[in-house]
Amino acid sequence: MYVPAHFRCDDVATIHDFVRAHGFATLISQVGGAPYASHIPLVLLPGDDGDRLIGHVARANPHWQAWENGVPALAIFHGPHDYVSPSWYDQRPAVPTWNYAAVHATGTVRVGASLALAELIRQYEPTLIGDRTTFDPAFNTTLKPHIVGIEFDVERWEAKFKLSQNRSEADRRNIADRLADDELAAMVERTLES
């Protein structure tokens, strides 16, 4: 990904927080020599020996067969995004642009990892843990023939938070006030604090 220095984030804690908040990823590798993408939730498991992402795909999805030998892959975590009008700038002339936040994880995917259902539930709906009427862990046995667990070993993180950091403070205030996406507006406002 093209990341100019003023949009780059190298802080691992910030990247981890972003991935936890935006865990629905686009996972890309090759199937039959062509690019192939699957859209799946991934759960981050940081560790002293490196970060891992776990999840699962449907067994009917041919993507998992490409991962059997630990092939390279790219996971893209999409965050908030919104159009920025040049009419919002104090300094003109200007051009329209798009502000957004995205994190890329490059690494290797392996199949056969745990099914990750419990981790997904812990992440997104922890009140279901122990609620056997809604989520019975024994139900995993019923699902096993239909899904394939995956584990993604992260070798490199890249984060781009394009939040108009290349614009003046006045322009960024105007942008934050006018963005339709509240989360993105808050991210732009945080650039004014640093």
C-alpha cells in the first residue's frame, strides 16, 4: 500500500486497537494463479512470538485449499472513510479527496487451526459465553464438517490513517466538523491534539 510518511502509523498498540475495532477483513491470496478474496471476521491474538489472526471460512469456499501449504496472503482491515470536499478548506484552490483508515497485515495462512468460534464470540458478544441455550460449545462438532479453521501469522503490519494531516489546523477543524462519519471525524480531531 502506498503510505506517505504523514499518513503512516507504526504504533503497534494503535494498530492492534484498530484491528480489534474493525475485525471484518478482506483476506487475499491466489487461487489457481489468480487473485482471490474472502471477506471474513478475524480475531487478533497478539503474542511474544508474533501476532496471529484466527478465523474460519466455509468448506465450500475454494480459498482455503490455497492455504494448505502456508502461502503468503494479505488481510485488509477497513475502517471509516468519507469524501472531503475542497469547499471545506480555508486554503484554496484545492481538490477533492477521500479520508480513510486502513490496516494491512502481510503473512502466511495455515488451515486446521481451531475453529475460532469461541474467540469470535468472546470478541463480539462475550455475554453468550456460558449461555448454552444460545451458544452450546458442543455445536462446534456439528459445524466442523462445514467450516475450515485458519490461522494467519502476521509478518508485517502497515497502517494508513489518511486524516488530512497534510492540511492546516483550520482545514482539519473544518473537515472534522463536516464529515458524515463520526468515527472518522473523531480520528481527524485527534490529529489536532498531537
